[in-house]
Amino acid sequence: MRITKRGIKTNLFIGFGMILGLTILISVSGIWRVKEITSRVIRTINTDFKMSENASKARAHTLQLRRYEKDMLINLENLEKVKGYKEKWDKERTSLLARIADMQEAITNPKQKERMDQIKTNLNIYESNITDLYDLLMSRRVVSVREGNDFVNKVKDNIHEVENIAEDMSMDASAKMVSLGKEILADSGKTTVIMTMIITLVITIFLGIGISILMIRSITVPVNRVVAGLSEGSEQVASASGQVSAASQSLAEGSSEQASALEETSASIEELSSMTTQNADNANHANAVMAETGRVVNEANRSMQELTGAMKEITTSSEDMAKIIKTIDEIAFQTNLLSLNAAVEAARAGEAGAGFSVVADEVRNLAMRSAESAKNTANMIDESIKRIKNGSEIVSKTNEAFEQVLSGAKKVGELVSEIAAASKEQAQGISQISNAIGEMDKVVQQNAANAEESAAASEELNAQAMQMKQFVAELITVVQGSNATRVSSAQTETAPRRRPVLQAKTSPSKTLVVSAQSGKPPGNGARSVHPEQVIPMDDDAFRDF
């Protein structure tokens, strides 16, 4: 079949190339149409839209100028307000001139230029009139609203002309934009464009379906034939693989037994015995150290208990001192009351009790100072009591911690004693390990027999692998074309053949050594095929297209 001989790669490039070409044609047509519409819209935005927007804003600024003009006349009695409205008028005038400049940039025809000249002329006349009116108002030469209106009416038509022209230009620009929208809608609905796009799309769909069916048939038929052959060979390979798997399992079990024996043997070295004895000695020494540590912790616990009792006595003494200070405070309070009574009696005695009044004042002062000192001392004692209580709590917690340390030390001592006893038992068990060495020779012999069975199964797998190579070659033909078959056959014929040979080499431990020498292909089956050989996609492969 010609399509098959060309190879899948060539067929894919041709089929998808045709579909891609039609897709590009449709895309280019659509892009060109969109670009044309976009260009018209952008041109309209930069001219008509800009003109409409700025003309509308210019008309709004014109109305604001008229408003501030009226505000100046209404408030002509207040020159400060007149000045403020004039500043607002100037600000609106600046904004209006900016909009006029933007409109000037959006001019597209001589008629618009003529209208812009009319706006500038009328606006200059109006500005000159308002400036003169402001000067008259500030110099008090216009003193009534009527006079101001008469003065402004001279340019009323000019500012109205500016307003009307701006409105007309905005309406004209808006009408152009509406007209452009209608044209775009009309063009997008034309039957010719729609039919062209539909016909091209239908052709692309039918061609894509036809090419896809042709490509699928050219690939699936030979691939299915190859898959069927590979399936049959895979069954035979699976059967041989079962034998290899069983032998490998037996070999794995023997190896596990051998590893167990080696582990027992490694445990029988003299260093283990020496370390076990040393561990027992160290455990006994650690037990003695832990006993000494327990004694020290007991002494520390007793010291902490004594410290706790002392802290409690200090707390009791502080509380007694607080009671004494409270008594002093009460005495000072009573003395203060007595001094007040003495002062009252001295006042009643008149001049005869003047000296006694002085003494009463001094006694009162002393009583107040005593009371203040007693209060401060009481506060200090209260603070000391609180700190002593906190210290007592900390000491109590420390005492509890020492008790826990003592308990832990006792437990550690018991564990160290158990470790010493266990170390002695380990030393006695080392002598029993040497009995496992005799089992290692038997396991090695069993491994040798299993290796021979694996070699026989590998021969069978070899034969099946050669048959599978033929099916792989046919698959390469389907993928790459007929030229790839000759290359694959040449590689198969010139490939070196190897045959696994068993060599049993007896050593004191009867270790079996298996090596592969020259002969038939190895037991792993056919020569490995890389993905690049099946579907090459490098630069050299693309040169054929």
C-alpha cells in the first residue's frame, strides 16, 4: 500500500498540512476583515469621538462661564465674592481653551476648521467684554445689576454662538459614529462574506474527516497484525518467564537463608564478647554513681525543706510587723484628732490659748507625718510579704522537682542493674552462634542448582525473543517505511550473538559464580529498540519532507 510505504510521519505531515493550510486561509481572511474594521474604528475614535467628547465638554464650560458671569453681577456689592467668581471664571476659561485645542487636533474637513475659527473669534470678543466688566465692578463704576446686564448683553450673541457651534459639532460627530456603526453591522451581515466562510469551513471539515479516516486505516490494519503476533509471542515469553521466576524465587529463599547464617556468624566475633563484658562493668559502675547521686539529691531535698520552713517564718514575722505598723497608724490618727480638738479649744480661749494652738499644730503635723510614714512602711511590708510568698511557692516547686529527680535516679539505678544482668547473659549466648556456620555450604549448593534452571529458562526466552524481533521489524516498517526494514535486518544479522554458560567454581564455602560468555543472544530477549528508531523526529528525519 503506497500510503504505508511512505511511512506514518510523511502521511501525518501531508494530512495535517492540508488541514493547516485551509485553517490558515480562513484565519487570514478573518484577520484581514477584523483589521479593516479595527482601523476604521480607531480612526473614528481619534477624530469623530474625540471631537464629540470635547465639543460636549466645551459647551458645558461655556454654560459655566455664563453662570460665573451672573454670579459676579449678583454679588457686585461684595468685591471679595466678585474676585472669587472671577477666578472661577478664569479657571473655566482655561479648561474651555484646552478643549478647543483638543477639538482643533480632531479636525478632518474645512467646514470644521471654519467653525473652529468662528468659536475662537466669538470667544475672544466675549472674554474682552467680561474682562472690562470685571474692571468696572472692582472700580465701583458699575453699581447695579441692570447696568451689568446691559454691558454683558453686548456680547450675549457671541457666547451663544460659541455654545451653538460646539453643540452642532458634537451632534455631527455623533452622527458620523452612528453611521459608521451601521456600516460595520451591514458589512458583517453581507451574504457573500458569510457564505464564503461557511463553504470554506465545510470543505475543511470534510477534508479533515476524509484524511483522518484514510490515515487511521493505513495505520491500524498493519499495527493490529503486528500486535496480534506480539501477543502470541508474549504468551510464550510469559510461560518461560514463569519458570525463571520460580527458580529466582527459590534462589532468593536460599539467599535469605545464607544472609541469616551470615548474620549469626557476624554476631560471634570476639569483639562482641569483649564489648558485652565491658558493658556489664560500666553498668555496675553507673549503678554506684547513681546511688551516690541519690544520696546527694536527698541532702539537697532536706536543705530545700529547711529553706521552705525559714521562708514561712519570715512570712509570719512580716505579718506581725504589718500589725504593729497598723497600730502605729491608728495612734497617729487618734493623735491627729486630739490635736484638732486642742486647736478648737485654743481658739475658744482666745489670746490666752495662742501658744497652746501653736503646740497643737505641731502635734498635728507630727501625727500626719507619722501616719504617712506608717502607711509607706505598711506598703513596703505588704510588697515584701508578696515577694516572700512568691519565693515560698518557687521553693516548693523546686522541692517537688528534687523529689522527682530522686525518684528518676532510683529508676535509672534499677535499669542499670538489669542492663548488667542482661550483658552477662549475652556473653553466655555468644558461644552458641558458631553452630550456624555449617548451614551456609548447603545453601550455596542449592543456589548453584537454581542458577542452572535459570539458564535453561533463559535459552527458551532467547528463542522467543528472536521471533519477537521479526514482529518489531514489521512494526518499524509500518512506522518508518520500507527503507527502515533493510536497515533493521542488517543490524539484526550483524549483531553479535551470546549464549549464557554456567560455570561452577568450588571454593571452601562452595560459592557459585555464573558468567556469560560468547554464544547465543542473552536471556533478556531481543535487542533493545529505542523510541527514536521507531518514530525518528530529529533534524535528519525531517530532511525527507
